[in-house]
Amino acid sequence: MLIGVSALPEDIQSVLNDLTATAAAAERLSTATTDAQFEWQPSGGRSWSIGQCVDHLAIVASLYTKAIRPAVDAARTGGSRRNGPLSPGPFGAWFIRSQEPPPRRRFRAPAKIGPHPTISRTDVMERYREAHRNLRRLVEDSALIDANATTFANPFVRAIRMRVATGLLVLASHERRHIWQAKRIPQSEGYPAV
């Protein structure tokens, strides 16, 4: 919680609530599965496992947090002040919708954010928890700045600048997308029995 702030703005709290819900779902998926189930890949190994979905979320959260953090810190230092709720703009709104489950379009993840082919459940969950701690701090630190005017370099195409507001909302929708995907894996044909 920010020092001197008794309550976060509703839109910021909503992002944090979304992240809390997806983190809880990731924990449930981890504890409710065996190692074989956590690592099993549907479609004959062509689709991601539960563990790979969670690992991907950790990688993306870390990548975006590292890209957004300097912009948020500079805005805070420079005296930027909140000027209304998070507003992603037209392109940002489209991008956020494109990430919402169920996916209308499938995207191939760039190699730099693809999950590790093999990684233990313990390592995946530790990476995910750490990424979420850092992401939650970033969201909280964004509460007092003008997140609609503050921009950061897109971590994939550095020439493109995105609003911090867009980045935060994209991260929340991206989390929902891959948790939705992970929750569906146990219904896949061939899923290992307990």
C-alpha cells in the first residue's frame, strides 16, 4: 500500500483484484495437480502444459514490469499526478480485448516469452510468485501518476511507445487468458489420471 494513501483508486484496485484472482487460480492449479498433470501437454505435446502457461505468465509479467518500471519511477520523480482512471486509447483497448478469454485469435508467443521446455513446478511457482510481487508493486506505484500520459517502450518493438495504463490492463487480460487456458487442460483428451 502506498504511504499516505488510505485507499487505491477503483481502477487500480480492480487491476490488483484481477491479479489476485489469477494468482489464486494459478496456486489452485499447482496444488491440485500431480507433477505429471502439471507438466502434461495437450495435442500430443503441441500445446502448453499448465506449468508452461504459468511459466509464460511469469516471463511476461517480468518483462513488462522491467519495461514499465523506469517510466513509472521517472513520472513519480518528475511530479506526474493522476488525471483520471486508466484509459488505454483505441489501439490499447483493441490489444486488451485481443487478450481476453476465450481467445478469438491465437497468437504464437515470440521466443523470448515462450515458456521453458522443462522446469520444475517449484521453480515455476517461485518465478510466478516473484513476478507477481513485483507486478503488484508496480501497479500500486502507478496509482498516483498520470498513467495515461506516461509511456514506456514496448518490450517487443522498442520504437512503439505504450501508455502505462495500457500495459497494466494488458497484463491483467493476458493473465486471464492463460489461466483460462490452463484451467481447460484437465478436460483434454489424454490428460493423466491421478
